[in-house]
Amino acid sequence: MTTPSDALQPRIGPGFRLQWEAAQGCHVLLYPEGMVKLNGSAGEIIQRCDGQRSVAAIVAELEQAF
């Protein structure tokens, strides 16, 4: 069954940047006022939010990976 959200192609908004922080051993989401430390699951999801993949494709990729 397809839902309207399956057609969405999420991406990180302008002003935000995903980056791997080796010192902290995790991905962080940087923005002008600061940073958010992401847990492993969040990092895996946000990495795939590139504006090209649909929600359904992201879910399918994550199912395959884990």
C-alpha cells in the first residue's frame, strides 16, 4: 500500500549540514547556532535524506542494511 508520504523526498534544509565527527564517534547536524549530536539510528536516516530518495526508498534501504 502506498501512502502520500512515500512520494516525499526528504532532504536537509538550507543552513544545516550533516558531518561525521570522528572525535565523538557519531554524526552531527550542524546549523548556524550550534550542533545536534545524532545517535546511530538518526545518523543512518539523515544520511539518506538527500532529496533524491523517497521515504519508501529510505525505509527499504534501512530494512536491507539492518
